Amino acid sequence: MPKLLVKLCLAVCLLSTSTFLSAHGPTRKKVTETIQINVPASEVWEIIGDFGSADVWLPMVTGIESEGGNEPKAKRTLILAPDVKVYEELKKHSDEKMSYTYKIPVKTHDVAILPVNNYSSTISVKDSGTGSIVTWKGAFYRGYPNNDPPAELNDDAAIAAVTGLYKAGLEHLKTLAESQ
């Protein structure tokens, strides 16, 4: 009888452990996009280096409200349409490194617009010798924090939205920088 009890306990432990392990929530996703721009890095940084200038180079941004300049905790509101806004906060900024990092504060945007949570991002410009390379990378969780998300808030939707944003922004930046 004791052996049967031990086997039964082991079986229960194994089953509950496997159920527990498969019941976790979403994992953090990452997207990185880069683009070669045939303009010196300093000229590209002049376009994107001001945290409050996203409306200049992001085609989907129709307006911007910003406060705090390029200091940590500066804030900007990207206006995508009259009633569609995304709030962002600057974490760090370096003109010397031609880079800044920002985040979307928790629960400040409509996940139907950008299906992500706990989003942070870094954009940087490096000299490539023949121009510059702009890298935009982000880390985030999908828009639905629990198991079994709806299709529009799942991992694939989050990755597709961020990738689309980065590609459109970088392509527009390239066109803008190379036409000046």
C-alpha cells in the first residue's frame, strides 16, 4: 500500500506541475528593424533626435503635444487621429550616442490601436561609413494579458503592429532624409 500511495502522489505532482507550467501568461516579445540611409548620421539624428519631433518623421502621426524636452520623464502625446492618442514617456536620451529610449506608460493607450502592453523602445542612429544605419527596437507583451487571447490582441497581432509601425516610420525617415 505505501508504494501505491507514493506512486499516486508522484502522479498527482507530475500532472499538476505540467498543468501549472502550461498555464503561464504571455511572454515578452521583441522586434528590431534597421534601415540604411544614405545621409550622414548627424543629419538623420537632426531629424529624429528631438523626442518631441515624431510628427516630422512618423507618417501616421498627425500632431504631437510634448513637454519636458529631451530630459528623462519628458512626455509626448502622439495624435494619430482626432480621438486617437498614444502617450509616451522618455526614459533616457543621448545626443552623444544618438539614441533615446521611451515607454508607453501602463494602461494609457487603447490596445485596439496598438495591441501591446508594457511597451518600451529604443531608436538609435550609427555612422555606417557611407551614410547611417537607424535601428529601432522594442520589447512588449501582447495586448491581452491572459491566456487564450482574441486574434486581434495575440502575440502575432502585437508583433505585426509593431513591425508595421517601425517599417513605415523608417521608410518615411529614409525618404525624408535623402530628399533634403
